[in-house]
Amino acid sequence: MAGTTPAGRTSGPSQVRVTNLRQSAVSTLAAATGRSVPLLLREPTVRACQGGQSLVEAALALPVVLLLAIALVDVGRMFAVSAVLANATREGAALASRDLTATASSVAQRVCDETGWTAFGDACPTDLVVSYTTDPAGDIARVDSTYTLRLLTGRVAALFGRPTVTLRAASIFPLVRTSGP
């Protein structure tokens, strides 16, 4: 003997017996205590239209959640690249402060090598710009590095006018030049 569930689906004979037994127990409990039946003991009522509503809500929320996840990854990349750039700039300034033969190109190459973004000795990527200056008195070496980071959110970030982020680092060392690196 098949029955019908509250959602309108047919069920087998054993399921009908369990449902009837449960309803009977809940009715007996309500009558004996004189109180309403807790929601957990009641038979769940699911409307057929609620399944579609949940699907639409998930479809609307999923792109927003994915965009937030990618943006979070972009923020992590910004912190990581910023730390690498700061350390590489310090290494370039350290080289410039202690080497008599340091030139702007050798300092830039040292910064590029320390980032690890290219093979050791290869040319720097165009996204990395390094400048090396000394003060007029010749006491201080200053190295400035700028890196343009392309965001993973790309086209979405372009809608807001920021498909890239410019990261900067600067380091100043006193000149203590010796005859070699």
C-alpha cells in the first residue's frame, strides 16, 4: 500500500507505516502534555518551489563568493611580492654601500637577482624598475624599486580602473666602501 508524503511524492508501504507511527506518537505526546509539539518532532514540509529558489540563490551568490576568494588571493600575492621587493631592494642598497665599483646597472641586476623572478644574471622583467642614487656629499646610497603587479581579478579589476597595483620599496644605506663586493 503506497502513500503520499507531504511533498506529494509516493512512498513504499514501510515508509507509510513509519510516518503514520511517527504522527501517532507526536499526536499522543501533544495530547498527553497539553503543549504544542516541538518543531524537530513534526513532519518536515517541503514545498516543491523551494528547491528552485535555493538553486537561484546559490547561482546568484556563487560569483560573488568566487570573486571574494580571488581577491583574497590577490591581497596575499601583494603582501608576498611586497616582502620580496623590500628584501631585494635592501640587498641592492647593501651592495651599493660597500662596493667601490657599483653602478646603477649592477645594483639593478643585484635587486633583480635577489627577487628570484628570473634566472640569476638574466635581464630584469620590464615590470621591475630599479634606481640607484647617492646623496651629493657621497655618504648615503639610496635604492628605489618599483614593481607593477598584475592582479588575478584582471578584467573585473579593470572595471574599477585598477587591473594592476604598483608596489614600491626604498632602502638607504650609509656608504662604507671597500675594494670588493
